[in-house]
Amino acid sequence: MLINEFLLLGAVLFCIGVYGVIARKNAVLVLMSIELILNSVNINLLAFDRLHAVDTAGGNDGSVFALYIIAVAAAEVGVGLAMVLLIFRNRKTISLDDLSEMKG
Amino acid sequence: MGWFLEHAWLIPATPGAAFAVIILFGKRMPRGGSEVGLASMLAALVLSAGTAYQWIARVNDSHEEVPAALSRWEWFRIGDLKVSIGSHIDGLAAVMLLLVAFISTLVQLYSMEYVRGDRRYTHFFAAITLFSAGMLTMVLAPNMVQLLLGWEIMGLCSFLLIGHWWEERANSEAALKAFWTVRVGDMGLLVGIAMLLAIFHTLEIGAINEAAAAGEFDNKNLLMWAAVALFIACIGKSGQFPLHTWLPDAMAGPTPVSSLLHSSTMVVAGVFLVARLYPVFHVGLDMNIAGQRFNLIAVIGGITVLIAAGLAFVQNDIKKVLAYSTVSQLGYMMMGLGVGAWTAAVFHIFTHAFFKCCLFLCAGSVSHTASHHSFDMKKDMGGLRKKMPVTFAAWMAATAALCGLPFVSGFFSKDEIIDSAKNNDYKVFYIVGIVGAFMTTAYMTRATYLTFFGKARGGAAHFVHDENARDSSWQITVPLVILGSLALVSGYLNAPIFKWHWFETWTESSIGLPLGEGIFAAPHPPEFSWVSTAPGLALVAAGFGVSLLLCRAVFGEGTSGLRGLTERNVVLRAGHKFLVNKYYLDALYERVVVRGIAHPISRAAYWTNQNILDGIVNAVGQGGRRTGDLVYKYIDQGLVDGAVNGSGTTASGAGGALQPVQSGKVNMYGALLFGAAAVGGLVLVLVNS
Amino acid sequence: MLFAADIEVAQTIGFGIIAAFMIAGALNVVLSKNVVHAALSLVMVMAGAAAQYLLLAAEFVAVTQVLVYIGAVMVLFLFGVMLTRAKLGKDTDLNNDKGWAFGLPISVLLLGVMGYVLLDGFKDTKISGSGEGRIGSAANVLLSDRIFSTYALPFWALSFVLLAAVIGAIVLARKD
């Protein structure tokens, strides 16, 4: 197999995720798009891990960091959804359009 | 190696476990968990006493250099770096263990009465137990990581304890101030540890000290900066100038906390760190080499001695007087270390703990029993000596020790520091030392006069005129008596005047440097002579006399021309105001640092945002609109309607497309972020290909 | 030139099928008009990713992916959808007006840049789907060794992040 197969798959998923982050209005869907981005990064990490599996004695760093990213993503979803829930409770909507108090 | 030396790790572990028990089950216990705290501290005291005893036996049995007693277990590994946890017992550690366990036990006994009925009684004991555990962990740390662990536990607990009555805003602010000020210094500790690791490739304190003392390092400059960074941590923790401002505010906590904080734990940690890593500082800062008059540690210590003693004069709050006195005495310790008087400085930690703890507990006793929980000497105290004989006696003993009257403990430690400064050619610090002694006596005379003599005022008046009023109960007076007696006699462990040098013998292996001449050697402590002590003693007597006369004149009965002088005389009033405002240091930090640096940055950012970014957006938008307008005005007439409409839409579209840049919408910021990343990547690709 | 033996036909075909499913799922996540469908498509993408990890001989990560993402994170998402009372059927109000006008050019540009860089940089560098290197339980032993020795500190830091996230989530979502 070529490493580029995996890397390009990662790139495609990343860009789809970016599209989602930009185009979606619903906060839950934006969080899902972020998950897509994180997953694409994980695919890249593991592909590189495999690339270096043969030649270096250390190796395995990619897997380690993929695991850490999975854990961080879980934390991020937990906090993110809690925030979405709080916003929903206070405003009865989770449309990101309505959250523009930061307008300059 | 004896059992106690091997199992020294139990000393911090016991209160640590007690903390867990108190916080989990304390509320259901008959005495709210305080019995667990006291029992654990007693156990720690017994263990430390055993450790100290076995260490002394070890020193006495051996005729050569005594190695430290180490027991270590691997804690974790990062790559090749192994970090251990365990205990490193030598003279310094044994002294400190005994001291901390002893003072903590007495303070806990005292607290059982003092904070009785408090709404967070259990939490108070949990925090104070963990606090002692933190200090004990730090004291016997075999490596810098464990030291940092204990250091930070103490920082956290001091925050909890100072803010114990957080319902009052001033208290929680004092807690935050203490926490953040110490944190500023802690950055230095982290940086210093990292630099030590870079220089010596190890974090073991023993190994670092040996390598530094033997000159086994590549880069002298780096070692100097490591010493400076570590010393910044000590400045923060030990309340040295210019980070001393948190210490007096820390009086917001309950009195037992103040006494624990200011005698044997927390503030001593900084001095302890310098003593612990003495070779690093000694070599890094070139101490005691020929011709050196100043070094960083001595200068900071010396400044602290004088400015803190000056501030102690104008305080009306008895605890604040004691707080500034602590700062000043810590300055003595730092100065002692800076001028090469290691033994004297460590001995001063030892004696100071007893008398300062005693003074704080006396202040607490007065406030608790006599003056309705007020600490204001001018309003609520005075004339208490007859009604509170035990408290008064303990206070006088501790005051005598603090002032360094001959043949009580402060005399043997403080004058040793002053003597060493003279002996090691630090003339300036010799003068600072004796002037400091003068000021110490003067402000303590003032505090004593206001509290125990003269006419009873405010809360104290009720107490003095009450027939049934008695001194405080036994939980309070027993610690006072013990500490007061120790304040008198503890100095005899190291009394050069009688050629008694036990303390020196037991601890000298901890210096980590050979004694004698040369760059990598610490100087011998000087011989005792009345000649070099006499000026200091004369000034102490002068301080007592001058202050007593002034006090009688200003605060005594009858009228005097001196009364209210600070209000009438311009020069004195200015000086008084300067001192009352703490040399305007708080104002400096608040106004200059925060307003002067942080605010302009945020204002500049705001201005950029408002004027430049908005300007660009608006300009582009308006430019587009104006183009549209122009197009509409001039070209419209002759052109097809469709084209006109199209250009109008383009114009407002351009404005509309750029306006969302400041929209406050998450999606747009995401689009900008990723768009910028894409463009940036494209530019990089184009540049590189 | 690439020969059949070099490119490991079976794995490549497997990769292609899974990748097609993943991309289709991902597109559905960002385009679907139904929030629940989007969430279920995300499950497909994540399961596909787990399968890709297996192809890359990272069994442990694959299992973790299934447990954490499909097991926990997706349940969270579905709860989020439920608690925020999203419409269960079609919902036309999920996208920004003109959202595609920004999203499409930016993501296509990003894809172009990344694709060019990857193709230019790695050309036909090969990785082995099987046989060589560390595979099987030995790989997992090595992995755990790395986590608990070399990368012990990030591991700790991570445990604090998770703790903070747990507390933060409780504080944020509490009713009072």
C-alpha cells in the first residue's frame, strides 16, 4: 500500500470537516464536524506510525498520540455538549447565528 | 541505618493519610476530625524525634563526614530520567522535621480551642494537616520533583487556610493575593529546576550538591542563572523584598494559621531551599570569594530586614506587627545565608520558629479571650498583664528572644549571623544587622506597651474590669508555656559563648561544602567575642529605651507634646504616611504594573480592533458602496437596467461579504481560520516549489 | 513503476471500499438535512476509521476507537440531539445562508494545497499492511511500555484534562 492513500483519505475527511464547521449552523453538527477533523488527524498519525514501524527502534509514537487524541476528543465532546446544553437551556436555541454577542 | 532513618517517609505519610481520613469521615467524628489531625501530628512528632535521635547517634558514632541517610523508590520515568520518591535525611532535614512536627502539634492543640464551633471546623483541620504534610514532604525530599510537590501542596493549603473565612471579601482577596504572589516566585522554581537538570543531568539533591561543590559543571553562567531563578522562588515564598506584600495580608486567616505559616512552615520554605541547595547558590553566586562585598542573597535579605522592620512601627494590628517582624527575621536568615553563615542561619530558623509561634499564639490568646476577637492594639488592648499572667509571661519570654537579649535563644542565633557578616568581610550587612536589631527591639517594645501596659481600652476594658475574667483555657496556655520556655532555652544547643556547638556538629554535613578557605568552601563560624557583640547589644538597649520613652509619651496617660505629633509635623507626617502605605509597593504593583503595562496592551489591542480592522472593513464596504453609487449615478443613465442592478448588487455584496469579518459568528471565525491556513499553506508551497 | 506484488492488491481494494464508505458518510454528516442521520453517518465514518486502523496494524487503537467514539462519544451526541429537542425529521434550518459560498472554496483550496503537498512529498512511498514490523501482541506490549514510560507525563496531563472536563461538564450542565 502507499502511504499517500491514507494521507489523502485524511486530507479529504479534514476538508469535509472544515466545510461542515463553516457551513453548519446547528451547534451539535459543528461539533460533529470537529470530530471528523480529529479523526482525519488520527488516520494520518497512524499512517506515519506504520511508516516508521520498520526502521526505528522506538516507534509506536503515532499510536500513543492517536490514543491521547481520542481521549482529548472525548473530553472536548463532553464539555462542548455541556456548553451547548447550557446555551439551549438559556436561549431555547442552538443556532450559532443567534450567538453573536462577540460582534465587533 | 536505624529504623527511623529508613522509615522517615512515614513522617509526611501519616498526616497525609490523616488528611484523607478527616476530609472523608471527619464530619461524623465526635470531635469533627480534629482528634485525627492531632493524633497524626503526634505520631509524626514521635517519628521525627526518633529520626533526629538516630541521626545524632549516627553523627556521634562516626568520626568522618557523615553521609545522608537515603531511602528511595522509583516514582516514574520520563525517557532516561528516573524520578524517585523517598527520604533524604541529614542534619538539616532532621532539624526541620522535628521543628515542623513539633510546632504543628502545638498549633493543632491550640486550634482545637481557638476555632471551636467554627462552621468549617473539619475543613480547617483537614487543610492544616495537609499543610504540615506538604512541608514535611518538602523537607525530606531527596530530589527536586518531590520538593516541588511539597512546595505546591503548601501553596495550595496556604490559600485554603488564609481564605478560611472567605465570606468576607477581604479575606478571599488576601488568599488570592498570597497565592498569586507566591506563584510569581514559583515560576522561578520551575525554571530553576529545569536549569539544574540541564546543568547536572540529575534531579537528586545530594548529587546536585556534590557536583556543584566539586565544580563538576560545564557552564558557570548557567549555574548562576539557575541560582537566581531558584532564589526568585525563595523571594516569593519567604516574603522577601519585593514580593513581601502578601505576608501581612495573609493575617486574614485564623491566628493558628498565621502562627504556623510564619514560624516553621511556608515562609521558612524559601530559606530552607537556599540552605538545602547551598552549594548551588554558594558557587553560582560566588559567595565568600575574596573581595566580595555584596551578593544577591545578602542584598535582598538585608533590604528586607530594614524595610520590614520599618513597616512594623506603624501597624496598629498586633498580628501585622508580628507579620512584618517575621518578614524582617526571614531577611536575617537570608542575609545569614548570603554572608556564608549557614549554621547560624539554620539555627535562626530553629529558634525563630519557637518564639515567633509563641508570639502569634499569645496575640491569638489576647484577642480570643480579652478583646472580643479584635487585633487592634490601639482600640481594644492595653493593661492586660495582670489579668493574663501566663500569656504575658510567654509573650515577654518570646519578645526577649526576638530582640536578642543576652542568654536567651535569639541572642545565640541572630548575633551569630551579625558576627559572621563582620567576620566574612560583609561590613555593610554587619551594620544592617545591628540597625535591624535596634529596630526590632523598638517595635516590639511598642507592641508590648500597647498590649499589656497602659490603660485598658475598648474590648480589653470590659475584660480587665470583669471580676471573673481569667486567662485563656489550658489548650491555649499549655502551648504558650511550652513555646515560651523553648524560646528561652533552645538557644543553648549552639552557644558559642560557652563553646557549646552541638547544633553545628549535627548539621554541618548538610552544608555540602568543605569548611575553610577557598572558592568552594564555606567559612568557619566565628569565635564568640563580647567586643563584636557589644555594639549590637548597645543598640538593642537603646532601642528599648527610646521606644519605651516614646511610647510612654505618645500612648501613656497624661498629656505630652509628642502626642499626635505625626499629625502636626509635616516631615513626620509624610514619613508616617509613607510607612502606613507600605512604601507604596502595593500601589506600585496595582497602578504601574497592572494599569501601566497590562491596560495599555489591552487598550492598544482594542484600538487596533476598533480603528484599523473595522476601518479596513468599513472602508472596503463603503468603497464598494460608493463605487456602486458612482456607477449608479453616472453609468446607469445610458445603460441597461439589468447591468445597473447587477453593479449595485455587486457593490452591496462586496460590503456585505466583508462585514461578516466582525460578525461575532462562530462559523465565520472558523472560515477565516481555515481560509487563512489554506492561503498560508498555498503561499508556502508556492515559495518553496 | 509499481507492480502488483508491491502494492498488496487485497489490502488496497479493502482500503478503497472502506475509504469510499467513509467519504460518503462524511459528506452525509455535513450535508444531511436530518440531524439524526448525520449522527448515524458519523458512526459510519468512525467505524471506517477503525477498520483503517486495523489495516495499519494498530489493533489497540482500533479497539479504543470503537469503544470511545462509537460507544461513548456517539451516545453523547445522540443525547445532545435529544436534549436540545432537534427536529427528528427533516430540518431546513441546519445550515448558514450562503454557508456553502464560504465553505466550499475554502475546503477545496485546502484540499488542493494538501493534496499537492502530499503527492509531491511522498510520491510512492510504501507502507506495509502486514508481515513486517511490529504486529500482534508484541506491538501492544511495546505501545503500553511507551505510554507508561516515555510518555508518562503527557498521560498524567491527560488525566488532569479529563478530570477538568468531567468537573467542567457537570458544572456547566447542572440545573441550578
